[in-house]
Amino acid sequence: MQRASTARGAAGSGAVLLLVLVSVAVLPGASGGGRKTALGGEARGVARYSNKGANVEAAPPPRRTPAPPAAGSPPAAGSPAQFRGQARLPRFAAPRRYELRLRPDLVACTFTGAAAVTVAVSAPTRFLVLNAADLTVDRASIRFRDLAPKEVVFFPDDEILVLGFANNLPLGEGVLSIKFNGTLNDQMRGFYRSKYHYKGQMKNMAVTQFESVDARRCFPCWDEPAFKAKFKLTLEVPPGMVALSNMPIANQTVTGPIKTISYQESPLMSTYLVAIVVGLLEYIEGVTPEGTRVRVYTQVGKSNHGKFALDVGVKSLHLYKDYFGTPYPLPKLDMVAIPDFAAGAMENYGLVTYREVALLFDEESSAESSKQNIAITVAHELAHQWFGNLVTMEWWTHLWLNEGFATWVSHLAVDSFFPQWNIWTQFLDATTAGLKLDSLEESHPIEVEIHHANEVDEIFDAISYDKGASVIRMLQNYLGAERFQKALASYIQKFAYSNAKTEDLWAVLEEKSGEPIKNLMTTWTKQQGYPVVNAKLNGNYLELEQAQFLSDGSPGHGMWIVPVTAGCGSYDMQKKFLLKGKSDRLDIRDIASQCGNQEKGGNFWIKLNINQTGFYRVQYDDKLAAALQTALQSKKLSLMDKIGIVEDSHALSMACKQTLTTLLRLLYAYREEADYSVLSHINTVSLSVAKISVDATPGLVGDIKQLLIKLLLPPAVKLGWDPKNSENHLDALLRPVLLVALVKLGHDKSINEGIRRFGIFVHDRNTSLLPPDTRKAAYLAAMQNVTTSYRSAYNDLLKVYRESDEAEEKGRVLSTLCHCKDKNIVLESLNLLFTDEVRSQDAYYVLQGLGVETRETTWLWLKGNWDRITKKYGGTQQGGFIRYVLTLFASNEKAAEFSRFFATHKNPEFERTLKQSLENVRINARWIQGIRSEPRLAQTVQELLRGP
């Protein structure tokens, strides 16, 4: 699954007082007057059920982690309650095959279903225990081997359905039959509805999103990755609808108002990969060299926008077949653009679903960055067809096996298709994100223990994706590309159609390479964090010492086996070795000899972590740091090393291990830089410095911004506002990065030019003066002067938003509406999030635009509207509100205030995000104190402003 800054939809946060506040839904049976038991409710964790005449019980309200039964009242032996509070389902029975029939009603937004599940009972038991949530189950329909259950008990906190039979079940296979119904919800999870326009009318599309634990919201199932089974689906839909699933259509018939479509049986797969899409769609198609049919489905009228993604998809399937040494396992691949979609994309086996912005590229209205994002996203999802779908993680602890590998190999694929994009240099964006999150005390190991389903969504983060991908790159660099690829192919072949743990991958890599992979990599996956390697010259020796790096400056206790690479004066040769202990020292003459440079003269420099292949930071002593800065200014360093040096310096400054004064001098050394990737990182660091300066040095913030403008202006002037016919992809990416930064830093000329071009654009949407790449800079410029009494530019932007039918353009506008100093305008923009004008998935665009000038207003809005936010967004998506708002602040007093508020507004689905946000606030507060104690900061800023 490709991440997005949005997450799941509405979910309740309040506890339920059973038998008092739980609503009752005892419904007539589908036949014979039996009863239906409703599972789940309108809010997550709230159960609608009957405890009257239906032999249905319910557990206490949701809790974060499993807890033993209360003292003195253990569950009776053989009681359904024995299955409460368990992280995973029992293993005494497992599904082998699901036969599912579903009928979605796109008008009433409901669905009915029936399941016949072949279940293998492997140990004596009288119970079947499976997952279910937000479903109404027809108790009278439940049969296993023609036996009716004696007990049907739902535990809402665990989202499990326990079927108790009178006697132990026969060992071996039998069929469990069950009928159910549910609601096509608006939460973008389970079986849900997505809205779209067709010929001027609003229509509903039925869509599934099951990862991580939401297949149970569509049909009762063993909803864990290890319970792989085959699936045979049948859908009943209106005749005019396109209905898609994982497999090709086997047959279809039309009887009156219903079209019945049966699909071919799937290979073994996990429940989270089952997928259904029903709606009015059109497609374009292509075929791989191996004959696999690939289609891109869109809303009617948008299929031409899928051409680029289709081309990448066809190429990806062909490349991965060779790289993994295994053919694509299914007879077809469909990719579908969904108007409402929580993640960026989802790798459902044979039916990959995407946000529209992650799949559709329009030459007229899409920015160049969108083309690259689409390529990466498509390559990421299709890599999952092997790494994730064919070979699946055994449990969510091993999520990184899916997401880390897909992130890494998607860059490998895109680099093959578009070598001119220099994508491996851009990969350092992922490494930087992983390093930033993993420098927090509230980070987590790559292999993180999962104790409850509500914990899973929060680990779809920069650790599982970006750190995971980065340590894979580190391992590939250590083993060599060819040896690594052959071992991966062996792993895929060995575990095809089954499940694997991290240890299984290490075992194959170790067997094929002969290297001690498990010992090396366990230090990186089973403990959180990473080291900073301190490098010091002492005579003829380079002394190295590792210590855990934490952004709050505190000492950590981690220890890693670090694959160290060193360059000395050139890149012709490199020294490679493992730092296995706390410290080591190397004879500098030996390093210089191996690096092809035996002189410690003016050209002498040492760079550790060559091309940033290692997941660690480096802090050099003053002499080594000065030599590297000279090498930087002399253009002796690679692009990746230029990025690594400034990112390490920025992190060290935040942790108060280095001064802001030193960081500014280093930044100034990049003033002649022209590369997109390097300047993109310089831009991010610069905006971080400008933001912290507002609180740390309010009297100096204007001069610091002028210094940063001085740094970024020359390449921006060179590129200009207008694209050139001869420019390349990277130049097109760089232009908006620089222009947006200049506007945010307050560069008057850039702001005025943006306002001028926006004024022309308002009256002529097709003007060549404001193509998609530069619109955001112009929109931000237009918002600079907006006030309650002078709001014409704001009204114009809202008009652009309302008249556009392109998801990318809508997101672009939303991301600028809060970039305003007028608190009333900011409040008006935030309140759009409670209207139907903004799709739930797009809330994060609005939050991205928030600024420090109106942060107090924003915090008061968040507190005052928390119940409304919970009702509409809920759960993990609330984490986005918390992260974007709280991290605007940088004081311990505010962190304490936030803690007090959320002490009475808890939800385990955003607990980790809240802790990380509070930690970041405190880190910035500490950074501010460090900056205020720097005696030479003001003098250095003036010197650099006057410098060349």
C-alpha cells in the first residue's frame, strides 16, 4: 500500500456502557423467523446487538492491549469468553476456500452477502472463531457440516465472532455457511461508497479497502495475513455497471434488473488483498510481452489520463518477472482510479486501486512532479504482486517486508525506465524521512510487536516504508547488486503462495551469500533507532565511535553492526569495513592508500557513508568538517554526499550537537548549487531554519530569511517562471520548489510576480503564464495579502477549486487556503473540512498549509471542534490533525497544555502519533534554547549577508 497523509474514516472514541448505551438490533431472520445479530455499529467499537433471546453476549469497551480476566472471575473452561483479548485468532481451525456472493445496492448504500467457507479443523474444539465487524449476521443461516451453533457470540472490542457448537467438531474439512448484510459506509475502509459525477448527477461507486484489518467489515473471515485461502467470488449488480474483482470473469448472466457475474477462482491469498469495484467506468488497455492483459479504469471521460500509468504498469510487470525470477501469477491486472480513497494506492491482487492523483496524468493540468509520483506509485504497487501478495508477511510485525521492499524496488524499476530522472539520488528523500522519525524516543523498531488490530494502521509510517527501504539499500550495497538479486529471487520462489517472517529472508540471503546476514541485520530491524558515527583525526589515526542518535540530545543505549564506507580525496576506491563495537580506529595511511590518495595535503578529505548508503549519521571533528566543506565548494563531492552532509548537519543542530551558526555557514557553501535533488534538501533545511527562527530569534528572523533568499534566488532566477522547451525533467521539478520557497520566505519580487500571473490566470484559465508546475507558488503569493475585508484572491481560489474536476488541481488550491495571516480566513478554510465540498481524503491538503502566524487560532479551533473532527474523520486520520497542528508550536508549556487536553481525549489509533508530535514540540523547544545561547549567530548572519 502506498501511503498518503490521510488515513481511515470516522471511528468512535467513547467507551460504551453495555446494556445501557448500546443500541439493540434484533431483526427477523431471513428464513424461518430466525434472528439476525448485528455486529458493530456506526462508530468503531460500538456494537449493535441483541442480548435478548438470541444468546448473544458482548465484551467490555475497547482496550489497547490484551488483559487477563479480572481476578476471581476467569472465563469458564470452554466458554466463548476465553478468546477475548487475544492478539491473534486461534489456530485450531483455518479457512481453505471462500465462496462469496455479494449484492451491493448503490442507491440505498447497503449490501447483502452469503459465504460458504471451507474450513479445516486441525485440533479438538467445539468452537469456530473468526473476525467480523459492522455486519449484521443472520444467525439462523449459520451452519457448519449441517450443524447449527449453540452459541453465537460477538466481542466488539476484539472484532471476533465466536461460534460454539454442542460437541467437538470432526477433524478435517467442512463448510461453514453464513448470511449477512451491511452498509456501504463513508469511512473509506471495508466495503464503502465513493461518490462521483456522471452526466451532471451524483453517483455512488462500491469499493473495497481491506488492508490492514477491514475485510471483516465486508464478510466474516479469518482476517489475518497467515490465513491464506482461495476465493471464488460472485457479484450481483445492475446491468449497466462495470464490476471488477481480483480475477477475470468466468461467466455472467442478466436476469431482469440484476447482472450476476462469477469470477475465476483465485490462487491462495490473504483476506486483505481481496478487492471489488462496482461503478460506471471506462478503460484503456495494454499487454505485456508475456501476454498479460493490463487495464487502467477511470471515471467516464478520463481514461486517456491513464496512458502514462498504463505504460509504467506494463513495463513494471515485465521487469519484475525477470528480477524476481518468477512470472506474474495472475492472468490479468487492473488498475482503478477511485475518487475517494484513504491511502495513496492499494496492491490488491490483480485489482490495484489508487487515488486519482496517484494514477491519472493530464498533460494539460498535471504538474511534472505528478508524473514521477505516478511512476513510483505504480511501480510500488506492482512490486507487491510478488513481495506481499505472492509471498506475504506472516503477521503485521513483518509489514516492512511488504512496504520496505516495495519502496526500494520501485526506485529500482523507475530508474530503469527513466534513468534521466536520477531517482536514486531522490531516494534520499525516503532515507531522510526515516532518519527523522527514527531519531525520536517514540519511534519503533522495524519489526514492531502488534497486540491489537487497532495498532496496525499507525505502523504504516516512515519506519516500515522509508527506514525499511533504506536498510535494504544498505544491505544490497554490502552484498553487491547481483548477489542480492539472486538471493531475493530464491526467497520469492521458496515462499511463493505462503507466508514468511523477517528471519526467513535473512536465512535465504545468508545461505546464498555466505555472509552473516542475520547477525548484521537484526541490529537494524529488532531495535529502534540508529547510530551517529563520530569521526576524529588523532595523528595518523581516524578514531570512530558510535552512539545512538536522538533528536532530543539525550544519550541512547543502542548498538549496531555498522557497514562503514570511506572515501579519501576521491571516489576512485573506497574502504569498506564493519564497525561491530562501540569504537574502532583506523590507520589513516592505510585508508589513504586504499582510497588512492596518500597525501594529507590541501586536497585531503575523508567522507564516511559514501553516497549515503548506510542508515546512520556522521559527525566530524572540526578539521575533518572544514576539509569536507572545502571539498564541497571545490565540487569534489557527489550529489548524494552533498545531501548527506547538509542533512546530518541539520539534524545535529536540532539535537544541539552543533550550532545553528555552523549550519548556516555550511548552507552558504551551497550557494552555487544547481542540482534539483540537492537544492530540494537545501530548501527543506532552509524552511526549517526560518520556522524555528521565528521563536528562537525574532529580532533576527528577517535577516535570516534574507540570507536564505540569497541562497535560493540565483537558481530560481536562472530557471525563471516560464518553462523552456530544452529543459529536462529535473529542471521542471526544481522550478516550483524554489518559487514556493521564495514566496514563503517573503521575497517581494517573487510574490508580486506570482500575484500578477494569478490575476491573468483568474480571467484566462488556459494562459501559458501559469502552467500547473508554478500555480502553487502563484496561489501562495495571492494569499499573502488576503484579509477578511480584502478577500478577492481567496474568493478567486475557491472558484478555481469549485470549477475544477481534476483532483490534483483541487488539492493544489486546498493546500494554499490557510497560508494567510488573517485568522478569520484561516478559520473559514478549516471549517470547509466539515462540509461536503472537501472529500475526507483531502483534509490533509488544508492542514498542510497551516502556518505559525495563526497557530494559536488553529489550536483553539482544534480543541473546540474535536468532537466534530472525531465524528467525521476519527481514528488514525485524527492523527493528521494532531501532527499538523501541534508541531506548529515549540514550547514546553504548549506541550504540557496539549498533554492535558488529550489526556481526556484518548484513542489508541492515534496514540503513537500524539506522542511523536509532543516529542517534536519539546525537541524544538530545546533547539530554541540552544540557538539563543549562540554568541556569534547574529554576527555570522551579517557576515554572510555581506559576503559574495
